[in-house]
Amino acid sequence: MTPQAPFPRNTWYVACTPDEIDGKPLGRTICNEPMVFFRGDEDKAAAVEDFCPHRGAPLSLGFVRDGKLVCGYHGLEMGCDGKCAAMPGQRVRGFPSIRAYPVEERHGFIWVWPGDPAKADPERIPELHWAESPDWAYGGGLYHVNCDYRLMIDNLMDLTHETYVHASSIGQPEIEEAAPKTTSEGDEVITARHMESIPAPPFWQTALRGNDLPDDEPVDRWQVCRFTPPSHVLIEVGVALAGKGGYEAPAEFKASSIVVDFITPETDTSIWYFWGMARNFKPEDPALTDQIREGQGQIFAEDLEMLEAQQRNLLLYPERQLLKLNIDGGGVQARRVIDRILAEEHQAAPGSEEVTS
């Protein structure tokens, strides 16, 4: 029996950004399945198996013409529904279809459902108020990381590591000195940490200046990490001038943002990591957006070396049991949610019932 993959399938994952399929197909493996994304009829985003049924060539090496995906090997044309549409000098409409995946374009991302198409409900795509409001600006990027997607969730739900991994940007000793509090609301897991009257680290000094606030005064700082399945982590972060209300401070006294983390499994031990930051101060300033994106990109790059080395160690020593401390509460509870969803999917899968005599 094939081992069950460690990630849910009946759910929406961020597959790519619209610019990645601008005029050309994109091959991308998601949840161990090679897919190809392209714009089909009426410029609508679509995804099918990255496998030409003629000779098995990757369709992602082809091109798009008149809403059809054309194989770059012999010219077989595929429709958005995975059916063979045409081929020069050949009759191919009787060819077997390849798999087509439900796809939705929303909030500036292209989402894919790798599980049962009959269960693909677009209303289950999370609402992202910042993506649809002119009062917010967003800038982000994409990293490929060789680690289990759950290791990235652990990383984001416990920001104690900032003191060490990001010492020159957002890290400071006060983070580990402030105990986090973890709670849950249904499938959402929230880990919050609040710090009062501390110096602003370099990244937040830049943000304060960007919002026309002094960068050399004590601040109150907060980090509120919110995990929702399958693998989304949105983190409310910010600083406010000390004594002005902290997290609840009026906008004129703070610089606050939402760190956006969409973690899409590629394989059991690799991910596509869509990262970014949404802010609601000076959204009309593209130079500030670029400055924050560059700074945040450098911060996340610092995580990659550690996570990939951690993954290599775990593969070398699979029998080792890892310690769990109070700072790990968010990651532990997030994994419990994932494990429950995986168990439910496995139980509902055809052939999963035990046969008794």
C-alpha cells in the first residue's frame, strides 16, 4: 500500500501568481503531482497534468495558442478540461483525457485544488480583506525550500528564533523574554506575544520612519500568528510608540502589517513558499513597498539555510524524538489540526474501510 502523503488534498493551495503564467505555461509540482498552469479560453487560469498522453512529454515545455495548451514535442493540443482537442494531421479526440484540476484566481494568487474535484468549493478560499482594499499595499515573493511544509509552519508559529536567526533585522532578546500565549478557535490556532517599552529593531525602525514616526523612542511590539489549514499562516506584526495603546494604538502612533505566508507542499520534503507583507500605512507609496519587500525577502532568506539543514538532519535521524517546549505550542496545535484533517481524508477515501469477516 502506498504511504499516505503528509498533506491534505481536499483543500486550496496557492499554486502561483498571475505573472508566472503571463503568455506561457508553468510547470509546477504540488502535493507530489506534476501540474501545468496556463491561461485557457477567455484568459481563464487552468491546470492539467504535466503529461502529454501522446508520448509522455511535459506539456509545460509547450506553448498556449487560442486557449489551448500545445505540446512542444509533436503539437498535440489539450483543452482546459484535460481532453485532447487537435493535432496536425491526426485524429486524437478519442485519446484518453488527462487530469484537470480545479483552479481559481483570487486575491492576486492562483489557487489549485489537488483533491477530489467534486469537493472543490471556491467559497473555501480564505477571505483576504487586505488584498481587495485600496487602503492596503502588498509586496511579496516566492522561495523554493527543501523542507517538510510542517517545519515552516513550526517556524512561523514560534518566532522565538528571530532573536538568533534574524539578529540583525527583526530579532531582539525581548522576544524570548516575553512568554507567548496559544489559543485555538475551531481549526484556527493563534499564538500571540506582546512586548512593552522596548527598543525597535532595525526593520521596525525603517517602518517607523516610513510612517513618519520617530525610530529612536521606546515602542510596544506585538506578534499575533494565525494558522489556518492546510498551511496558511498570517501574522499580525507591528510596533507603536510606547504608552499609546500597543496593538490597539491609533494608526498615527504605530507601524503595523500582516506578514503573509502561504506554504504549498511540492513533495514530502520540499515546498513553494509564497511570502509577503500587507500594510495599511502609506499604501500609495510604491517605493516603500519595494523597500519593505527587499527587507522582508532578506529576512526570509535567513530562514532557508536553517530549515533545509534541519530537514537534512531529520532525514538522517528519523528515530529521534524532538523536544516540545511551551514556545512550541502553536506549532504543536497546528500539527494536531493537520493530523485530524489527514485522518478524516484517509477515512473518507475509497477503499479505506477495513474488511471484516
